[in-house]
Amino acid sequence: SSEDIRCKCICPPYRNISGHIYNKNVSQKDCNCLHVVEPMPVPGNDVEAYCLLCECKYEERSTTTIKVPELRPCP
């Protein structure tokens, strides 16, 4: 089941690596490339450059609302 909080990192293509979107349930303070992008697709010396390209956003959402079926009036 989905959590109500998550961090989403959108990483564009880098060198020979295609772009990718990473999601992970982490706290807001850990919402960054180093905590969310796993496995890291680049070698250690490229991590900083790769992470600078990634855009990470902390999201809170109500999965309860998402899961509730649409209510329709009775005829």
C-alpha cells in the first residue's frame, strides 16, 4: 500500500544513463538524491554531478481519499 508521504526525484539523462523517476518513503529532511536514488546509477566520482541534475520534491498526499470509490446519487 502507498504511504501518505514520499519523496519524488526526477533525474534527467546523464551521459549514457537514461532519465528516471525515483520514489521513496522518507522524511522531508531526507528528501534528496543521496537518500532516494537507489541504486545509484553512476560511479562514486559522478554522484555529485548526477545529483545536481535531479529535482527532488517532498509530497504529502491522502491515499485514503485516493482509495475511496466515487460516490453517485441513487436514482
